[in-house]
Amino acid sequence: MSETALHADSERLGTPDHSAPPQPLYRHARLRAVAWRLAPWLLPAVLLALWATGCERGWIAPQILPPPERVVDTFIELAQSGDLARNTFISLQRVLLGFAAGTLLGFALGAALGLSRTLEAYVLPSFNALVQIPVLGWLPFLLLLVGVGEPLKYILIAHAALVPVTLSTLQGFRQTPAALDEVARVFAYRGWQRIVYLVLPAAVPTLATGVRLAFTKAWLALVVVELVASSEGLGYLIVYGRQLFQLDLVMASVVVVGAIGYAMNRSLDAIEARLRRGQPSAFREQ
């Protein structure tokens, strides 16, 4: 029987015709999905257009905000000269080492607090009081202890990462569902078995959120420290451009800082999503 006859029989009998082309509703849904993906880029595109239009028509003075094409030219010059790659590598090295140290210490401290009510009672109040001091508040004290060298930057970056990781680890260890504790008793889990097989898998979402927040804090601390006390790095490029009143250099460095931070945050989002998919369904439903 031909396709035309099958289509006619389907219409006559009221049965669905699977050979028919996609309905307009499906196409509209795909268009909405594409529009939803492009929506976050709408505001940056509008701001960029206003920036370019304002510079072109003289609404914005070049001494206040250089035109976008000058910023692009400066970025290309930095890339060709090697200054961009060198300073970016230095900044990434600082933030990754400091972030790794702060994250490991935060996991250890948070786990210790989460496993011991006694330790929490003695340590957590003092910890909560100390973390209220901002990163820059520690700068004068650390300058006297370690000077202006690399240890200063690593310590401040590690401190910025330590706080959210510690608190998220403590919360993750304390929010183990009661049903999982019952499972631990049934299987006679003791000590490290309970932590590895029950507590850590249940705490994955909380720990992942804490790590992502820790990296954001560490990246911000890096830029602040390089702005204040550094002769290398992306923060130094911003200060150097400000001192020479080269706002195109400042803007190019700021764009690089924002792009790297955004890329790192998206990478951590992908890792967190993969960890969540790897969890057993019992943990995801909690």
C-alpha cells in the first residue's frame, strides 16, 4: 500500500500518522530552547553595543572609557608580546596552589568538626569569629610575618578557599539522612566504612557547592592580592595600566580575569553535574 493511502487511512480511522512531518509546536519548542540558551548573552551584547555607540558618538570620553577596538588592539599586543601568557600563567599557578591547599585543609577541618561534637563545641565558635575578618584585614599582619613575597599570596588565597570548604564539609557530614544511618547499622558499618560508603556520597552536592564557592573566593582573593602587593600577574597588569593611565590595558586585563573566572566556574559546574549523575538514586532523592 502506498504512503498516500496509509496517510488517508490514518486520517479516516483517527489513528496517529507517524510519517507526517513535525508539528509546528515542536519547532516552536526548539526555538524557545535556543532562545533560552542565548538569553544570558543578551545583556552583555546590549552593554557592548551601548559602549561602542557611546564611544563612537562622543557620549563617552576616551579618557574615561576607551573604545572597544582599542581594547581589542591592546589585547592582541599583549598576546603577541607574551606578557599576557606569562602573567596569566603566574596568576593561575598562584590560585591553583593556594586553592588546593585551602581545599585540603578545609576538608580535613570540616570532617573533623563533623565527626566530633566535642571538637565542634571548642573550635567552631572561634572559627566563625575569625572568618568574619575579610581577606584584606589579614594583609597588614601577614606582611609583618612573611613579607611581600609569594607565601603572602598563597596564604591569603588558601584562607579564602578554606572557609567555604570547611563549612560545606561540616554541613555535609551532619546532614546524613537517618535512613542511611539505619543502613549502616544493618550492614555493621563502623568508622571509615560509614564515612566512605554513606556519609561522603550523601554529602557530594554540598561539598561540590562549597568547592565551587571556594574557587570563586580564591580567584577574587588572588586579584585583590595582586592589586595590592605584586609585580607579576593579571592584577599587576591592572595596577600597571592604572598607574600609566592606560585604560585600554586595564580593560583588557579585566576582560581576561572575567573570562578565566567564568570558564573555571563553568568547568566546576560540569564536574558537579557529573558527580551528581554518578550518585546512587537513593542519595539524589535526599
